[in-house]
Amino acid sequence: MQTQINSAQDLNKQVYLQAIADHIVTSPGSPIEWGASGETPTVFGLASSDIECAYALDVDKLSRLSSENLYALSYIDLSKSARLTNLAFGVSLSQMLNVDIALSDNSTGGDYTTYTFTVSVSHNTAGIQAKLRGYIVCRNFVGSASNSTSASGVGYLTIQVPATSNGAALFVVFARALFDERITAYGTYSFGHLAANPQPNPTFLNQSPLNYSLTVSSNYPTVAFFSSIALSYSYAANLTFNSPSSYIIPEFLDKSPIVVVTTGTNGTETFAEWVSYPQLPQNVGADFSSSEQNLFVYPVTVRGTLYKLTICFGDIPK
């Protein structure tokens, strides 16, 4: 009898928590545009208000869950707006594919250095076939290359970079699954082009995307900018000023994350720092390292691209 009671209690708990998680994923919250407006929501929900599709989430609401975003919500704001002040919870967003990059060869001849990168694409540790598009950004130079991975998920990209663009460089790779263009993910690889390896990202800048605008602030008074460029699987475009510290992010018609790269100098150091839109990494909420976890995982779309959303709850108070 006791076993039956415990099983019924566990089932009721799961049903209760599932209903909360479903509401977060399917409701836009209130105000319905709290993501783009920068307001603190009174009701927490991540759904897009302008896309009539199940599990279509808002790019700005998700970006504001990143602690690195200037407009990030605090955990207190989250728990209050979700009406979960007595229940620990957390939200994380991750890409469907893992994109790992390694520099496998480089050679200098004349005025150019040729770089070859090995790109490994996997889903749940298994390699998959994917189309690849890679970009190197260094000072004011942008170079690109395309290829595909083998059946084991490994491919190669080669790009030439002029010697005059020496300094911090960033290689950004987008991988798109052959069987579904919505499964598109990115990876980054930072290196020094004819220079020392650059500082970790971010060091010199804070870059916060919101409402297709990028707010950029420098962490040092001696920072000077070269340029900012938005990249996706199919498109690349230099950003234009919206204000002295803000750039317009183009709304690419592409089922792909957007990665924005800003280059510049701080004294004698060069940098190429990046931020994604929606902004990752993202893992907001309570620390569940030593407590019970109740996980609910959803395949969701953001700007037409598939991601994995995980909502985690602690145990229900007795």
C-alpha cells in the first residue's frame, strides 16, 4: 500500500512540474514582448509572441537568460515572475550539434598564410554528415570557405589570410545537418595570426544583443574598434551604427544562429571577440549539484533553428 501511495505522489509531482515547464515553454509571459523591451517580466514565459508554431521561443527572452548580457534577468526576477519563489528551478539552452575545431596545418608563402582546420561535428557523441561554412575574422579581413564532413562527422576547411592582417584571429564554423537545415550550430576557434595567442573571450568587451541591436561597451579606456561583423551559415554583413555604442544586427533570412565578431586593439594588443544571438553559454538558475533534479527537455526553435531547452526543478516543499 505504501509503495502505491509513494508512486501516486511521484506521479502527481511529475504532472505538476510538467505543467509548469509546459507553461514556460508555450507562454510568451507578460508583457508579451518583455525580451526585446528590456522590461522585467511580471509573468515568465519564453514563447515567441509573433510565431504561431509550437515550441517557437523568443530570441531576446532567451538572450536575457545569459549572465553575460547587459539586460540579464536575475534569479530573483526569474523566480518571482515564474511564481516559483519556494521551488528551485533552472533553465538552460544548448545547440543540437557539437562543433569541435582544431588547427591541423599552416604554412606561409609570400604575403599570405594558409590555415587548414579539422572540424568534427557530432550529435549525442555520434559523428554526422553536415555542410560546413567557415569564416576567419582578423582586423578588417574576413575570409570564408565551404566543405562537408564525411559520414564519420569529420571535415576540413582551408583559408588564406594576408600577412597585413596579423593579430588576434577568430575562426567561426557553422555546421548544418544534411537531413534537416534547421539543425545548424556553430563553433569558434581563437588563435594568433602571425602573433601571440589572444586573450580569452570576453576580455576587452561586453557585447549584448537585444532586439536586433548590439550594445558594445569596453572594459578598458584604451580600447579602439576596427569593425563588427554578423555571421550566419549563409550570410555575412558588416554592422552599421545605431548609436555611438550600438550596432544594428541584420535579420538574416537564414535558419542559423548569428555570431557577431568585433575586432580592435587595446594598446599594443589586438582582439577578435564574439557573441552569439541567441546569446550562449546559457545556464541560469539554482545550483542543483547536491540536490534532487526533475528535468524536462524540449526541442525548440529559435529563429527557425532547432535547440535543446532543459528546464530543471528541485523537489517540491513538503
